[in-house]
Amino acid sequence: MTGTQPTRARDNYEVVVVGGGAAGLSAALVLGRSRRRTLVVDAGEPRNAPAAHLQGYLTRDGMPPAGFLAAGREEIARYGVELVRDRAVDAARDPAGEFDVRLAGGRSVHARRLVIATGLRDELPPVAGLAERFGRDVLHCPYCHGWEVRDRAFGVLATTPMSVHQALMVSQWSKDVTLFLHRVTEEELSDQDLRRLAAAGVAVVPGEVTELVVEDDRLTGVRLADGMAHDRQVLFVAPRAVPRTGLLEKLGAELEETPFGSYPVIDATGLTTVPGVWAAGNASGFAEQVVNAAGLGYRAGATINGDLLMTDLDALVEAREGSVRV
């Protein structure tokens, strides 16, 4: 794919935003209000789709994620932002420093600047019944769901020794917490881990978890490989985060390894190491909640508008000074 092919005028945009979640829609809203011709490409795969509600977002606390996104799409449409339900499968930077983006449906679009807000997907441990309950009574974030399940019998399924931190955190919402070590050995826990778990009143149970016990469409416990079932009403687990960095890699963005996956190197505005390409939301980091993602999208959108404005003004200055010299 090259940037030298002719592009139809209607497929020329100042900014293309890849990803229609909180970050992408927020960036698009700022750009639309700045009178920038903007396209949002949305594959329709929000990370928080399994959840019934989003929490902790001031004035939107308890709102269904689908309703939140629908409201965002309505808002960007008021400012002339276009949205297409499609997947961006390729992107390349042309000799002029602008971008061609190819969509799965066959359409190609051209943009002066890109926002990559493709997020990530959660990869759950292969425990029978876990995926079916995810977002209901199998949870990953106490800030997202802790209040709603407070004071119930919590379990925490260890995926790495870092799961100790999750067990300690959720003890803020319940005093009945059990850490199931699963495939983590007791020897992998530090003395400090064990002291903190004891201080928090968290029970530690060794042995692999093989399945969840569900009755009347409710989690009632977890079963270990030895056949023993432990009564629990809620199970916290830390999924493996798989960042959707395909487009960033195609564009040559520098990535850095973190304990939570490989993410782009960015500055304070979300600008990647590729000039003209910004990353926002969970495309830029694992821990961004919806409210954080929206803020990062806003910052990227405002920065891009200023960048385009100054680029165009500098071009005008150069053209005027050139004509005077002639």
C-alpha cells in the first residue's frame, strides 16, 4: 500500500480516528467542534461490552456502556463528524507525511493526522465457566464494580504473583476475601506479600481452580482440582491484556514492554514516535478507565487541532515570504 494513489475528494479527511470508544469519540468531538473534517472508524468491539454499567464517571455513573457510546455518537454527529462501522486493516505514511488507511470493507481514506484508539482485549484464564460470567460476578476492577458487590464473599483467582495486589485491593470492599493461588506456588509469594495478606485478613488457598460453581445463574463457588468447592459469591481475576497495536506497528511506532503488554511510546499529549500519529485510551496504556480514556482523547484532539492550525499558518507564511522574494 502506498500514499501515491489518487484519493477521491470525499475520502480526504483532516483527521481519521480509529476506534469509537470513549477515547476515540472524545477526540472526534473536540475535532468536530474545531471544524475539522473528521472520520471515526469503529469496529464495534468495546472492551467494556460485558459490563452492565460503567461506574466512577462523574454524571455518568451507572450508565450502560452501550448507552454511553450511543450518546457519544449522537454528539459527534452534531458537528459533522462521520462515523463508519468498519475495521481499519492497514495504514501507511506517504512521502508528504500524511496517511492512507485501508478498511476491511474495501474503502481507502486519506488523513493528515491519525488517532489510534483501538484499545485492547481481555484474555481470560481457561477455567470452565469463567468467560460466561465475566462482567457479571466475575470481575477485574474493584473501582469499576466494588461498590456494587460490597460485603459479599470474594474470591481472587491468581494469574501471577502480582495477583496479591488485587487481593489486597479488593479487601477494601469486603472483609471476606480468599486468594486462590491456582497455578501460582506459595514459594512465589514474598514474605511481605504474606504479611500484608494476613494483615488484611485475606485467606490463601493453594491448588488449581478447575471450574466455577453456578446455581440459578449465580456464582456460588469455585472448585479445585482436588474436588473441593469453596463458597464464593464474586470472583476477581486479572485478565491478560492484549493491546491492539497492529496499526501502530504497521506505521513503525516504537513500542515498549510493560508488565501489562506492549504499548506505544508517547508524549504527554499521546503523540507517538511517528509524527502525526496519536494514541489514546487503552491503546496507550492498560489501566485507563472510561473517564481517563475520554480525557486522553480530548487532549489528543485539542493537540491535533493546534498542530494543524500552526502547520497551515506556517505554510501560508512561507508562501507569502516566497512571493515577496520573487
